[in-house]
Amino acid sequence: MNKLFLWSVVFLTACAVPQATQYYTLPDSVFRQPENKVLRLENSVQVWVENSSQNNALIYQTTAETVHFAKNAVWAVPLNQAASNAFANAMNENSKNIIYLPKNNEKQNCPCIKIDLQSFQGAYTGEVKVAGVAYFYDKTGKTNKIKPFTVTHIQQGNGYDAMTKALGEAVKQAAREIVR
């Protein structure tokens, strides 16, 4: 009986210890200036995240109807900033005529693309999903094109590390779809 009591105390104590927060980075989320320095048209890329009020938490869909905001797994930098950099890098890889620069504040420089991310999460299905709407503005600031996008990418492995790698690949696919 003493051993059972002792194990119960150890188990309850272990459950009561708060988990340390883990910080994650989105792959390729440090902006790289394009290598080709030929003068080209510049376009800014700005990303807004729908659920940014959830303390920058990683998001995981646990069932078809349930979404979980992680408490101890968060983005190391604000997701809108990291995603703006990652989208700009991916768009620059696929562009010959335009340089895409991340825009991380609310002032609009045009021509520009505003990406409204409505889904940026892993899921119980083993896939990640990046979805939203890209708004293209001309140099006068008027919307001249709206392009919705949805990209799913298979996650290799389990956990948040694998999820963030898959989200990085999904961003690259979404960027190709947006500028196509």
C-alpha cells in the first residue's frame, strides 16, 4: 500500500510540473536579398494571420471539428513577420522580373501583395494546410486581382518539428501558386 501511495504522489507531482515553452521557427523565414541585382520592379509582400490573437501558438487540428492552440509550442518570432519573409523568399525563387520584399508593418507600399492567412496548421490527417487569399494591389493602391489558395502538404514524421518543416514546404507551394 505504501508503494502505491508513493507512486501516486510521484505521478501527481510530475503532472503538476509546468512544461517549458518551446519556440519554433518557420523554415526559410529569414529574408534573403535576391542575388541577381539587375534593376527590376519591386513588389512588397505582407502577411496577416487570422488567429494571431492566440499568443502566436502553433495550431493543430485534432479532429474534423476541433482546432488546438498549443500552450507550450509557440513561434519564436511573430508568425506574420516570419511568413512574410518566407513568402518573399519563395516568390523570389520563382520570379525573373520582380523582386519581392517582405513588408512587416501596416503602411502599404504598392505595388504589393497582401496575403491573408486563414489556415496555417497541422492536422490529425498527417498533412499541414496553408490557405488564404492573396490580394494584389497596383501602384495606386487599388486591388487589381484576388487569388484564393489552399495548399496541403504531407508531414514527414510526428511532432511540431516535423509540422513546421511541412509548413515551410507548403509556403513554397502556396507562393508558386500565388505568383503563377
